Amino acid sequence: MVQFHRGIVLVSQGFNVVSGAAVITMMILTCADVVLRLLRNPIPGTYEIVGFLGTVIISFSLASTSLEKGHIAVEILVERLPKRLQIAIETVVSLIGAVLFGLIAWQCAAYAADMRHSGEVSLTLAMPIHPFIYGIALGSGLLSMVLLTECLRSAIRTVKS
Amino acid sequence: MTPVTVGLLGFAVLVALMFARIPVGFVMAIVGFLGFGLLTSWSASLNLIARDFFSVFSSYGLTVIPLFIFMGQIAHHTGISGRLFNAANKIMGHLPGGLAIATIGACAGFSAICGSTSATAATMAAVALPEMKKYRYDPSLATGVVAAGGSLGILIPPSTIFIVYGIMTEQSVGKLFMAGVLPGICLTVLFILSIVVWVRLRPGLCVRAPKATLRERIASLSGVIETFILFVLVMGGLFIGFFTPTEAAGVGAFGTLAIALIGRNLSWKSFITSLNETTRISCMILVIVAGATVFGHFLAVTTIPAGIGSWVSGLRLPPYLIIGIIIIIYLLLGCLMDSLAMIMLTIPVFYPVVTALGYDPIWFGVVIVLVAEMGVITPPIGINVYVVAGVARDVPLQVIFRGVLRMMIALFLTALLLIAFPQIALFLPGLMK
Amino acid sequence: APEASAETTQLTYSIFFPASHGQAKAGEDWAREIEKRTNGRVKINVLAGGTLTPADQCFDGVVKGISDIGMSVFAYTRGRFPLMEALDLPLGYPNGRTATRVANEFFKKFNPKELEGVKVLYIHAHGPGLLHTKAPVATLEQLKGMKIRSTGLSAKIVTALGAVPVAMPQGQTYESLQKGVVEGTFAPIETLKGWKQAEVVKSTTDSSGIGYTTAMFVVMNLQKWKTLPADVQKIMEEASGQWIDVHGKAWDDLDEEGRKYTLSLGNKFVSLSEAENGRWKKAVRPIIDDYIKEVSAKGLPAQQALKDLEGLIVQYGKQYK
Ligand code: NA
Ligand code: NA
């Protein structure tokens, strides 16, 4: 269990590096396009690549954001409850989140397969779109795993306390 | 169950689940998914969540968020914003709430390049919050000021909401932009006044710096140079037409990075920290936007927004009362919905009512933007508050909401002024041909 | 709201145009007409402005049942409708009624496989996409190197004419023209009013000789369609047939309003000389040839499609003057 959790953390951090790299790429691409456009020679497809980089930034940081408790929640009620109840709630909440992102991962994978089958490509570069949707599936799947391990960990704590 | 019943039930479940400490974006996605499934079919609802998450994550317009946050993080971690606030502190820190006032000024300035409230709030939160914390400002004051100040992003042009409104109602976007200028200035002044009053009433909220000598003040000005260069780069480039407001985020981030590198202020560690903070905060915001989108689609099929609209249009009341009711409806809807979705759904019903009453369409556009500004800071779904909470991780949401509600008074006053004196909005556009 | 009775069918209709747009209104009128002709047995909840499905997900949304009916643009999902793409080529459409009628006849004749998954109610298409610029353009030389807002197919036209294509959302075009990030845009003339861009351009070049169109579908979820009683289906098909010209005329009316609006702001029209028109046509011809080559390679009758389209444009161009 502990080792599994450690593995998940490592993978999440690795994913987050990809996300950060996408931020830098987006920044450089935008600036390069602006400068080259002044020379009347812009980079074709910047507009759509920037959008796709956006999906990479968000989907690859889903898991690490959750590990850092970065997804904002309303604390006001639960923090007043007894510790034991808090952990129990935590268990259920993590499970709900895990199910939600499990669904999203599953549906995005199906959507990506659909997209691939339909032959739809990006407007300017005629680039395939489905890899980016698979990216969301991957990121959501990892987040689901993170939440599932958290659910198990707090379930164990509930039982122990 | 009728769609309306399902919709009302959805609201109740939404609020209940939120208080169970489920992340806000998750809750909206869950309730939206369940509600949409009940009203259409489960297979449609399953398909809906995948498509909504993809369209939000890949939205070109939302890419300003990571880039502006990155710009703010670099400015903070390399000391650029620290030196700026040091100067602000030297110059106006002895005034009550001086730094909070400076922050509102900075929000107004930033709004002139950025058309989105969440991007304005995210950038200013990264820049101003750590500094106000350093100068021991009360968290409620500091975060409330940034979350509310960020809402100026859509009133001072450019503004995404004005563009959407202009297109939906076939009004001139140029005139709408002009119409936002004076109310924007008015609201900025009122924000500042509310800080002054708030701090007067509760002097313990911030520590006043000793009055600096003229020499100290002049010396501190050197800390403003970097920010000034950035401002000229971004504003100048926008003004001359080198790039669009969306691209300004990328140029601004790159410029900040370059200034930090040239000044040898950027360590590898602070670079990595900035990037990690950027991905975390952007991810948090975009997940909330995606959840709000799913929830908004559920609301669209409940027919509630259209139903409210036709109810209002059937009322036989004096015009000012109808305007009042419309504003109250927007406030209520704004508590629960993303502003843009709210406007898309309701303008088609309210707009004909308002113009039939003889109100000026441009004026109503400004009123809509004001209520949208309130919407982004009212609980439980106040995106700007979540953005600020994502940066100020040690401040609980309710503390931010408390601070924000005090700043809301300025928004209400601006709305009242606008109703009493429509000329505030209409004077400048009237000068245009 | 009154409880829907058992035999009432509730349908949702997602339209990507904002509710105020003439085409959204035409779609809304169609929905009301169906309600009227079926004596309220069908109720249609129209959601305009992409509030249910955004423009590029509208078709997929109908297939998956997110909305029952949808109106959007074929070209927003490149590669999904290889044969219908032929309609959007710069073939010199004279007006919206011609483009709309041609699009429907074309669909009827080819009944492309790419639309098999839905019930196609009807298709419509806008009047010629023209060049609108800040500085007047009467020759290819004047256009050379100009930064022109365009996406997908219009970007190819811009490149073929020697200008520089710059992609951005329609909503950002206003500001970009104002500030000079782009120096012009390719769009039907109604855009000048609908998106307020007449405020920030000075001149429209009548490039209708290479006027392209954008074909738009009104489609329904196939399973849902099959659940409708035969007489309701018949009513919907009849109304749809009648609405083809309603949309075509709406496009022409919108173009006329756009023309008046831009003139009222003091903007000018530039017409191309005979010789120049020929040069523009020649410049965009490779786009059409590329299309034929590319789509023929997929085993689709692209050559025949183009031949028929050219014939249809001449035929209906005479009818709808
Ligand atoms: Na702004
Ligand atoms: Na709100």
C-alpha cells in the first residue's frame, strides 16, 4: 500500500513536469508567433496548438494538484466536526471524487476513440485531435487512482482510530 | 419530476455536497452530470462530461490563465513585485490601508490589458497577497481586496463580457468598451473608499508604516523600474497592435522572465516553484470552470433561466422595479452560475424586456457587467474567491468571502449610481460617432 | 410549467448562433412552426448561443443525444465531412439563396455516407465570403503580405492570394482589427454588422468571383427521429423543406443589412476589374484542385461533386438574382 502510494506520487510528479513544460512551450510559441507576425511570417496553427497545450497543462497537473490539496473545497462545516467523523467523511469524499474522475477517464477514452474514427482533425494544421483527449483520459485516470488510494488510506485510519 | 423540480433539487444537492468538503469543481460536475442524466439520458450525460472537460481544457481564451499566473509567480518569486510594493509602502504605507489601496490601483491598471476577472485576480493575488502578508495585513482584508479588485477586469476595457453582450444584442463593442471606462473609474474610487472606511472602523486590520522621508521615497522608486518596463512592454505592444490581449499574457510572462534573468534574480529553485504553483492554480481554476460548464448545461435543460425570463416579461410593474427585479435575479443566479453562462442564457429573455421599457441597451450592458462582477465574488460559486484561495492557501474560503462581502458595497453603490445617473455610462459613448 | 402530457414529445435544439442572429431566429421560427403544425404534440426547447453544445461539438452532441436537434457548421470539424467540404470551396457563390439551395440539392444527390448517423433536416449556407480590410484592396499586389483573419478553408484562400493568414476566434477579431494585429478579415458581409466589425474596417472588396460559402446543417438524432410518429415526421420534413428558402433569404437579408450598415459608417466598396477577377480566380484554383486530389484519394467522387456544384451554382444563380 505504502509503496503503491509512493509510486503514484512519483508518477503524478512526473506528469506535472510535462504540464510545466507545456506552460513554457505555450509562452515561447506565443512570443515567437507575435515576433514572426511582425515580420509578416507567423507560425501557422499557433492558435490551435496553444489550445491543445492548454489541455496538456491541465490534464497532466490534475493528480499532483490533488496531492497538494490544491482543489479548493468549503471547509467551514467539516472542520468543526470531531476528528473521527472528519476522516470518515474524507473517505467518502475521496471515493466520490475517484468515481467521478474514473467516469471522466473512461468517457474521454471513448470520446478520443470516436474522434479518431471520425477522421476529425484540427482546422489549420489538420493535426489529429484525439491524442489530446487521450491525454485528459490519462490525467483523469491518474487522479482517480490518487483519490482511490487516499480513500483507502483514510478508510484504514477510520478503522484504526 | 418536471425539469424545474429537478433543477431546484440540483441546487439543493449542490450546496449540501459543497459543505461536505468535496472540491467545488467536482461538486458542480457531479450534480451537473446527475441532473443532466435524469433529464435526458445517462448515455448523453456520460458523453457530456467528456466533451465539456475537453472543450474547457482546450479553450484558447482560457489559456491566458496559466500564462498570467506564471507571470505573477515569476514576479513574486524573483522579487519584482516585492520591490514594487516596497515603493508603494514607502509612498503610501503610512496611510490607513495604503497597500490595499495600491493593490486596487494595480488591479485597475492590469484590467486595462486583461479582459477576464479570474486572470486579473490570479495575477494580482500572486503579486499582491504575499506582500500584504509581509506587511501584516489582515487576511480577510488582503484577500477580499484582491478578489473584488480582480472583478474590475471585465468593467475596464477590454472585457470578454462586453464582447459577448455586444454580439448577443447587436450593440457596438467599441461603445460598450467606452461605456465601461467611467463606471470602472467610479468603482475603483469606491473600492478605495470602502478600504479607507473599513480600515478606519477597524484600525487593527493593517499595520501602518512610519512615514518615510522624501529621500527614502525617491530611493524606493528604483524598485518600480522593472514593473514600469513591463507595463510599457505590454501596454505599448497592445496599444500599437503588436499582439492581442490573449497574447499579451504570453508576452508579459516572457518579459517578466527576461527581466528576472537580466537582473540575475532568478534561481532554478524559484523558477521551478513558480512553474509548480502555475500548474496547480491553473488546474484548480480550470477544473472549476469545467465543472461549472457541466452544471450550466444541466441548468440549460431545466428551462429555469428561460422560465424566470418569461415570468419577468409578464410582470406589470413600473420600469425601475422591473430593472430592480432583474438585478436581484442576476444576483441570485450569479451565486450559483458562471457569469458567462448566465449571460448567454438570460440575455435573450431579459434584453427585449429592458429595451421595451425604454432603457438604453449600452447602459444595460454596463449594468450586466456590474452584476456579473458581483457574481464572480458571491458565495457559493464565486470563481474569483476560489482563485484567490488557491494562491493564499492558508486563508479559509469563508474568511475571503467575508472580506469580499465588505467590498461588495462598492459594487452596489456603483450600480445605484448608474441607475440614478445613466450618464456615467452613456457620456463617453455619446461622444463617439 | 404545466406537466407535459404523455404523448407530448420534448425535444432540445442546440443552435450555435446567438439568439439575436437572424439564422437563430429562423431556426426558432421553424421550431415554433413544428409545434403549431403538430398541435403541441412536439415541444422544442431552443438553446441558442452554444449554451448546450459549442459550435464544434454540436454535430457530435446530436449523435450522442446531448441535444436532439442541432444547427452548426460543417467546417468546424475538419475531416469529418469530406464530401460536404466541397460546398465551402471558393466557387463564386453569388448570394445566400443560391448557396443554400445548391447545398441542399448537392446533399440530396450525393447523400454522403458521412451524414448517415443522423437525420438531416435541411442545410443552409451564407452568401459569398468577401474580403474586408482597413486599407482598400483592388489588386493582388495591394493584398500581398497583409495580415488577414481567417481559419481553416478561408486561411487557404488567404495564403493562395499571397496574404498572411492569422487565426483567432471571431470574438477577438474586432479588437485585433481595431489595434491592427490583423489588417483585414474574410467573411460574409453580414459579419460586419453581426460582429460589429464594420466599426473597425474601412473597405470591402467585392471578391464574389471567388466567393466561398460556409455550409451549415440542421440535423436530428436518428434514434429520436425513429421514435416519432409517421405524421410528425412528415410535418417536420415538410416544414424543413419550406425553411430552406427561409434561411437562404435570411442570409441575403442579413448581407443587405450588413452592406447598408457598413456604408452608413462611411466605409467603401471596391470592385475588381475583369482582369483582376480572373487573376484572383486563377490564384485560388489550386485549392479546388488539391481538394479533388485529396478527397478522390479517399475513394469519394470529388471530381463529380465539383462538376455538379459548378452546374448548380450557374443554374440557381440565374433563378435567385
Ligand atoms: Na479589462
Ligand atoms: Na457567485
